[in-house]
Amino acid sequence: MGLNEYRRTRQSARSPESRTRQPRRRRGGKSGPQFVIQHHAARSDHYDLRLEIDGVLVSWAIPKGPSTSPRDRRMARRTEDHPLEYATIEGTIPDGAYGGGDVIVWDRGTYANKTDHAMTKCLGRGHLSFHLHGKKLHGGYALTRVREGEDETWLLFKRQDGGAGAEGNPVPSRPE
Ligand code: MN
């Protein structure tokens, strides 16, 4: 997808996105590509999951947010790739600007690819399997593409493992 769509839709002077700083190096954390989940209180409230793949943040908007229950399937709409610096973005994107609304970093950490193929190849094939090392989310997750084209849609689900929880929805109880 590249960053062209991202750049086309942003007027950098209007938005906190122009005040990016380099992501800080983690101390004592697991190494690996980073992931971030940002709560985005836009016109329709959602959570943006972003995975670092080949130098960009490949992104999905998840209306209900991630679940910790393996029984749940969460709809995840693919959105434009974002620059890596976006992983630390918090603040208010002004009304009228693209994606206007409050953004907070809801969870952040690293992930490990659980397949034998490069993440880009998995993206093309429409199936990702990865292990999150976050502050709120831990363990295996999978993303499967269910619709291609303009409304590219995937389903996010939790694998059955130690990081799984029966309560399913960490979002309302841990919105901070
Ligand atoms: Mn968003």
C-alpha cells in the first residue's frame, strides 16, 4: 500500500501528526518489530492496530477493539499504512482534518511472526499469525482477510493460549 495514501490525506500543519518524534528504544523489552494499538475517538470510535512490516505501520481499524477471548472474531478494516513515527502519536486531531478526534496509545510493544513466511508474503496471502508482547495484550493472534478490494476486511481473533482470557473484551475495563 505504501505511504502515498497517508501523505495524500494529511495536511501536516493542522495535526499533532506533524509533531512526531522518533519512537524511543525500549529498555529491557523484548526485541522485534513493534506494534501499537491506538484508541481513536473519531466520528465512529475504534481501535487502530498497527504492525511494523518492512519499515511502515500496516494498519487496521477495529470498531469493537481487540478481544482476549478465542471465541470472538473482531472485524478489522484495513486502512492506509502509516509511518513508523506514528506509533507514539497521542493527542487531538482537529475536527475537519483527516481522522479528526482524540488518539491515545492504548497498548504498545513488540510482536513475533509465528509463520515460516515473511510478513509481507502473509499480507499478500491474507493470513497473519503473530505473538504480541504488549502491556495489555499478550499471546497469539491471527488476522485473516475475508474481503479484498476497496473495503478490504479482515477478522482478528485470539489464539487459545496463556494470554487468552474468558472475559473477552479488555476495552471497556481498561480504556486508559
Ligand atoms: Mn483511526
